[in-house]
Amino acid sequence: MAFRFPFARAFMARYGVNVAGFFWNAGTVLQFVFGLIASSPREIISAVFNVASPTSYMLFGQRQWGVALGGICGIIGTFLAVYPGLMNAEIGTIFGFAFFNVCVACNVFAVQLTRRFGESKNKFARALLGHPRRSSGLGAFTLTRLPIIYENAVHGRWPMALVFAVWALGDIALSFSKAE
């Protein structure tokens, strides 16, 4: 089914990364509150990095360095957020965090990938690498957020499952944006 609202499509293509930043900030506010309630310094520091990441996307998402800065902060913040799952050797968390790094790399190099593969004759390369924000947004949603949400829910870490669910909404919004 085609996206029927051309003005919404144009808006999300231009500002989808900013909308994603809003959802990532909303999830981080929840993470910060849960960290304060639990008196967890790791969660609070993670929230600081995780608020710097989407803020960079929201303010400077149209610029390449803003996406790179947001990606670096996001990796550090997400590492701190999933640290218990990584230390417990939870497969979904390990896989999700590893793939998260791949998604961040796609975002950082989105402009270059779009230029190189946007008009590729290979349909697979054009669909996957020619639209890096779409593939990294949907990839992060399905291969990063969902496994981590599952692992957090199974191990009784419901607050973090909720945080990752809100962040997943940001991933979907990112998938509608285009690299310029």
C-alpha cells in the first residue's frame, strides 16, 4: 500500500530523523526516571549519553557530523543500558547490541552509501545500501530493539523493555527519513 499523504512523505523524508530524535529522547527520559527510582548510577550515566544522541539527531540531523556524534553517544549509552544483559550472556541482547553498531555505521555513512548505491543496477544493493536510513531504521527495529525487548521482558527488566519499546518507535521514524 502506498503512502497516501505526499506532504507527510515529504515531511518524514526531510525531518524523519528529527522525529526519531523525539522518540529516542522520550525513551531516554523514561530511562532517566527509572534510573533515579532504582538509584542506579549506570542507568543515569547511560541516560545522559542517550539524551545526547537523539538531541544531536534532532538539532543537527540534517548534517553528517550531527548523525556521527549522535551515533557515538548512542553506542556508549546503549552499551551501558544493556550491560546487565551482556554480562549475563543473553543471546538476544548480544545480537541486538552487535547489530545496533551496524545500524549506527549505516547512519553515519548514509550520505556516502546513498550516493554510491542509490542508482545501483543491483536491486538488492539499491534497496539495502541505497536507502541506508530505511534499512538501518527497520533493521534496528527488528534485529536490535525487538530481541533486547524480549530479553528484558523474559528476565523481568520491564522498565528497560518499555524504554526500548519507545526507542523502537524512533527507529521506525528514522526509516522514513532520507540522507541528503
